[in-house]
Amino acid sequence: MATFDDAQAFWDRRYADEGYIFGTEPNVFLASQAGLFRPGMAALDVACGEGRNSVWLARQGCRVTGFDISPLALQKAIRLAENNSVDIRFERADILTWEWAPAAYDAVVCIFIQFAAPEDRARLFRGFHATLKTGGLVVMQGYTPEQVEFGTGGPPDRSHMYTRAMLEAAFTDFDIVHVREHEAVLAEGTKHVGRSALIDFVACKRA
């Protein structure tokens, strides 16, 4: 990826801690959207990390695929899924080499994917478009540029963050279900802790 010379090595170093660095509970915003998910939905968890959101999606009855570049993260994700008695398809892949199967998913979940440079982010969003079925949902939470001042998570680079205008422009062929820029105190593991500048986004792919 553009951000790191060796993305796998970077993330493996972070995930080498014995514990779950982002916790085992789902992202709070994702969990607040539980009403969007129905049993049998095919859901893709992008850069799934240690699996907390994949497991939550599976517990809602979704058929979940999660991918991440770090084998260490995926080992933890597999263990978390086993401990929660859910079946999840985990794959090792980089977001820039992942094959976005056309019209394969009912939901794409993208939580704190802030490591992609702007040109890579555009490619990522095009993948979301391609892989979602008509009526499919993209559910995202990320940081706004103000997060750099807080320093409580994410890279120290404003260009990697999201804004409302950016997301609305990237998903013009979607109906915007929910979008909100706000500040909140996060307590998700040891890496997302403290006051944070956030944006929540949900959109539905039109025919």
C-alpha cells in the first residue's frame, strides 16, 4: 500500500500483542445499525483485523467473509469465531489485490480503514460499488481530518481521513441512509481510546 513500505509487516507488528488490540466487542456504530442486517445476508468485512466485527455480523445471522493482510490478525479472528461458535470465511489479502467479485454481497462493512492514501481509497470505493448487489449497503465509520489533532487513533495524515462531502461524492449512485460527523469518546481495545473525530456513513446501492 502507498502508506507503508511493507503493509503486512506493519500490521503484524501491531497485532503481535497477545490480546485483542481493538477489543472483542463490535464497533459501537456498527452495532447501532443492527436493524439493517438480516439472517442470510452476505456481508463482507473489509480489513477485518482480529475479527470482532465479523463475529458480530455472523451472530446477526449473516454469511460473512472477512479479509485482512495480517496472518497474525487472522489467527486471532479465527480463534474469536471459534470461541463464539460462528462460521466465517476468513482470507488473507491486501485491499489493493482483493478481487471484488461483482454483485456478490448484500453489505460491505468498512470500519476505520484510514491507512489507504487518497488514490488507493478511490480504488477501494470502486470495489465497494462493484461487489455490492442492487439494494446492498455500505456501512462505514472512520475519522475526519480533525482526528489528527486528537491523536487517539489512525495515521497522522489528514489526507487519509474522510469528510461528508468526500463520501457523498464517492457514492453518488447510492441513496444516503445516514451520515454524521461528530466527536465521541471511544473505548475499543487499546488502540482506539479517547476523544475522537468521527464520521458515520450508511448508503444503499440504487438500481
